[in-house]
Amino acid sequence: MNIVIPTIGTRGDVQPYIALALGLHKAGHAVTLASHPCMRGLVESYGVHFAPMGPDIDISHEAARIRANAPHWMLGFMRVMRFSFAMLEQSHSDVLALCRAADLIIVSHSAGGSMEADQLGLPTASVTLMPEAIPVKDPQDSFLKRMLMGVAGAGMGLLMTRPLNQIRKRVGLPPMGPTGITSPTLNLVPLSPHISPPNPLWEGRHCMTGYWFAPAPTTWTPPADLVAFLETGEPPVVITLGAMALSGKDTLQSAQIALAAVKQAGLRAVIQGWDEAMKQLAIPPSVFHAGSIPHDWLLPRASGLVHHGGFGTTASGFRAGIPMLVIPHIIDQFIWGGKVVQMGIGPQPIPRPKLTAENLAEALRALQSPEMRRKAADLDADIRAEPDGVTEAVRLIEEVL
């Protein structure tokens, strides 16, 4: 099959589809992964065929700038959503042209490909990263719970359904049907059942596959100075806030908090992000400031992980078998932060507005807990013992579609 996978967003919104594209290519399919032009280097470093779509912008930096200028995190989130829908609409003509020769479109969690598949009458598989977003009707639910779920559904409609339907109207499409952006035939959920067991009330089209992990690019080699740092002391904690640490008025303060907390906790650390801020600060020998490093190489060499709670980073932390602290900024990150606590491999999340050097240092010390380390190692073993998630996804795509 000729398969197209369009997705917009940050690196975390692209990385899972790189793994899927590699698996589909290995199975003999022609696969094109489409995203922002700035993602070309990342995608092609894995040997995956890339096609640009939409404006040539780095949505990570743009989203961080929008959040930084918002007076409240919820308002910032809504503005980022509005910006993302604008990028989706501006990508439409590129994606439509790309999909004309496709046999199958993988509709990403960012809704990329859904409108184009409908316009061209093409079959789809879709991807959902948050199982909580899959609606279920449980006859055992109380009236209060049904009412609360109705309110939540209405809120999601305002945030997601209404803007998408407005775009669909402008491109000549009717409103979305009852399945929304998800495929009526096959919706893939790339999570481990050890982390989030599939709901028995799901429709049969929702299939949990296990996580999709891509190895480091074959041409990548670790920086010699980072290797030397890792070899000259105890395993460090890794502090990486992804797109949340790219820009914004509080980046200098955040970097200062991180350095002070590492010092108070008496630990070594690898810090990623806050590039401009870190240039203004004195970095002690116990800290290594790193650029982009593949998680599958770095995290198994760490003693703990501090991150923003994005889907991909959380999955990588689970698989690395190390305790984690989540510093959530937006909605889904609070959910994954709660999951880390539920699994017993991390302390309570610290929302960014409440982060201090003192509570971060306390959390860093908690990550060294033998009990947390044991539970993290056990979870890692469980995930590694599962069938490969990409292989299962490819099998389902071939069998169902």
C-alpha cells in the first residue's frame, strides 16, 4: 500500500509516527510522513520518506511563545489550540495533494489527514494517544457521573469539534460524523496495557497495540563529552521539559531553579532545554547541558527523569525503568503525571507555577528511593516482555484494512 501519515505539532507529536512508518516500511509498504518543513531533518535521519506540509514554522517555539504571553495556563492552552487549528487549515492543500496517490491515510491524533481522507473517499486508520478521549457508555455510571461526562464532552466539543467543523465547512465538507476524527474501521491506541488497560466497553475498532518506540537513528553517535560525563560519576538525573523549555519569560528562572535544586539534592544532572538561559548561568561540573539526545540511549543511563509529562517522554521513561517527576503545564500532562504516581514510580507532580528549588530538590531526592527504583525496573521488564507495539499495529492495519 501507499500510505500517508500527516501530523502537526512538536517533536512529541511526530516521534510515534516515525516508529510506525519504520514498521510499515519494513512490511513492504510505501510510507510518507508529512509534517512541518522544520521536521525534515528529524524524520529523514531515520530513513523515513518526508513531505512538507503547511507553513515553515517551528510550532514548538510558537506554542511556547503563545503560552508565555498568556495570563493563565488555560487561556494559553486555548490560544495554542486555536493556533494549531490554523496550522491544520493552512496545511490542507499540501496534504490533499499528497493524499491523492494514497491507498490509506493514517489520521494522526492531531487530526492531520481526516478532512483529506473524507474529501477523497479514502480508507483510514486513526491514532488516539489518550485513552480517556475514547467515549464509553457504562450503564453502571451514576446520574452525577453521566452529567459530569456530558459537561466534559461539551467542553471538548468547544475545543476540538467546533473548530474542526468550521474548517470542514470552509473546505466544502459536512460536519464530522459520530466517530469524529477517528476511523470507523480501526483506531490504534499505542499504549501498554500495563499502564492503561483497555476499557472492556470500548467499541471493537479501538485496539491497544503497546507502545511504538523507534531506536536512535543509525547514523547518530553520542557526543564524546556527554559520554565522558556519564562515565566519570554516578548516573545523573535527566531534566528535560521538551517544548515547555524552549522559550518564554520564565525560562531563566526555571533554569536557575533546576540548577539550585540539583545542587541542594547533591546529585549529578543532564539538563536539556533553556538554551539561551543556560548560557547566562554558571554551570557546575556536576551538570551537563545537552542538546537533543535520543531517549532510548540516554534514559537507561540515568537515575531519574524530570519532564513535562508529554506522551512520548512519559512512555520513554516507563521503558527506561527509572523513577520520574512530572512538571505539567497543560491538560494531558496532568493525566500522565497522575499515572506516574499511580504506578508508584514518582512523587506527586509539581505544576510549573508551584515549582521552587526546595520542592524540586525534595522530589529529586525522592527519585532515588529504592522502592520507586524497584517498581520502575519491574514496569520496564513488563513493557519489554510485551509483543512489539509497532508490529501489532502493522498487523492490524494489514488485516483490518
